[in-house]
Amino acid sequence: MGNLIRKTITIDDKIYKNIKRINPKANFSDIVRKALSEYIENMNIQEALNLKGTWQNDIEDSVKFVDELRKDNGRQIGEWSNS
């Protein structure tokens, strides 16, 4: 765990009562830390899913670029051209 900070939060009383009902010995800070960690993980997953497919055109263009580089255009192996 990194450095800790103290923050004041406001939550619905029903949420707090449900936490205490489910686990009367629960450490509220631990529960909030776990909930926020899960939230961050879910948001990171959602962000990655939102990127799905956005690189497809870049990949196709990159393949075409590399294929062009691999063409010898009549040159001998090891022969370089400045053109």
C-alpha cells in the first residue's frame, strides 16, 4: 500500500447500515479502499474495451508499409538507393 491520505466522504446511511449488517466487524476504510480499487479496475477494463478496433486501420497501414519496404524494386541484395 502506498501513502495514505485522509478524506471525508458522504454516503447514504442505508449503505453504511448494510455494510455493518453484513459484517459488523468490517473496517470501513478497508471496504472503501477495496471498492475504489475495484472501480478503478473496472474503469480501466472499460477504457481498454472502448479502444477495441481503433487501431485496426493503423495495423493494416503498417502491414502495407512494411510490405513496401520489403520490395526490392530491382535492386540487388545489399544495394542501397538514396531515392
